[in-house]
Amino acid sequence: MPARFKFILTLLIISLAIDSSAQRELPLYDKDIPNSIASQNTEQKKANPVVDTLTTNVSIPSITVFPAMTQPKGIAVIIFPGGGYQVLLTKREGSDVAKALNKYGITTFVVKYRLPSDKTMRDKTMGPLQDAQQAIKLVRENANKWNINPDKIGIMGFSAGGHLAATAGTHFEHTYVKNPKNISVRPDFMILINPLISFTDSLGHKGSTKFLLGDSPPETKIQFFSNELHVTKSTPSTILIHTNQDSVVTVENSLRFYQALKRNNVPSEIHIYSKGEHGFLTAPPFNEWFGRCIYWINENLLHD
């Protein structure tokens, strides 16, 4: 083969390899979005000097695949950005973290879940949970395609995204999306970062409560979405990270959830930093808390 054709072929192979490993945004549902009302798509992305990117008015959910950058370990982490159920911090608590995990051989997925709205959903309280379950089902169903061990699929959530992750991790016995193959929607582990856990008066975050449940939610909804009340022996192993100084989502959320995990003998770990506001904008530094997550993943998922 002439040298120039070998060169062209090499470039083509490299190009295909790069394309196959690039991140891809996919629709979360193949067909109809459950629990949705036909409406105009008003989704927007806005620049923000603190958190880089805010995504608002999400009514068409998606999942973005971030393939592992090194030899895949067979582990998947599905990420739910925070934003108080009002917006999504899709970069700082989404793609940035996904790419950081990729460097450790972990395949990641960022879910752009629906934000609660009576204009786009028949029951706005259930839309985010449906999207979380669909994401877990989709990843497990395509585990071979993405070089993932179907028994090592975890979820990671920040703030209200942590609430959504904890909801998915405690309400998996009933599937709220179509599931003809009866694929498990139980995550295998949870990583919860300054998570909102409960909507009870002492723990709840008023903004998140309002946007997910409305101004005057019935007690049944408050109880259903207060996840510390639903921990069982089947709840996935969990790591929680929070700060004492969090004035947005009190650290008592993580403490209460950890206590429930401990009572039920669920393998769990908690790290509470003395300094640092909600979202860890100033402290602890990224490499500190993120390093705790990587160590926990390695110890619990690679040494079993």
C-alpha cells in the first residue's frame, strides 16, 4: 500500500476513534415522554459568573454519555445536577464532574431531567423520579454497549439532584416508567453531595419543596419524598459529603440519612467538613472531596 494511502487510513482510524469516544447527548425516551403535557419547548442555557451554566425550563429530558478516558473499569456513574428543582447546574455539577470521573476509567452519564412544572407535566412531583428511573434502566439495558458491568451502576447527585438520587435509591421497588423487560431500576451505589434528603419542616429546603411539591403539599407527598423515612436493608451503599456551614441545605439532611443507613446495616460513609458553603464554592477544594469519592469507589467497587 502506498505511503500516502496508509497515512490517510491512519487519519481515518484516529478520527473514528475520537468520534466514538466523544460525549453524546441522547433522548432519555425513545418515544412518548411519560406524564407529559404537549407544550412549547422553552428550555434555555444561561451563563452565570458563579456556576458557569444554568439550564432552565427543561421539559424534554436527555442523557449525555461521557466514555471513560482510560481503560474502562466497568463502573458507571449517572449524575443528577442540582439547582433546587428550578434550574440545573449542568456544567459545574454535570459535565465537569463527569469528565473528572472519566480520567479514572469510569463511564459517566449526565441526566438533564425535567424540572417540575404544571405546564409540562400532569403530575410535576413525579417527573424527575421518572427520568431518574428511566436513566438507570437505559444504562443497565445498554451496559454491554458501553462496556459497563450491569451490577456496578451508581448514581451521584448534588443538592436537589442529591434529593433526586436519594429518591431513586429508596423508591426503586416500584417502577414509574414503562419497563416491559422488568429491568432493575435499583442503583448499585449512591454518591450524595450536600444532598437535600427530606421535606420535613426541620430539614426541608423551602425553594425545592415549593418547586417540586407546590405551595401547600399534602402530608402524603412530604412523607413520600422524605427519603430518610424509606431507607431499608435493600438501600444501596452510600457515601455522603456535606459541610457544617451549609446554610442552604442543612447538614442534618446527610446526618439523618446516614443514621437511617446505619440502622439498616447498609454500608455507608460520611464526610463532614467544618468549613465551606453550599456547593463547595470556596471550600473544601474540588480535589479534596472528589478524592474521597474516588477512594470510596475504588475500595468498594474494585475490591469486592
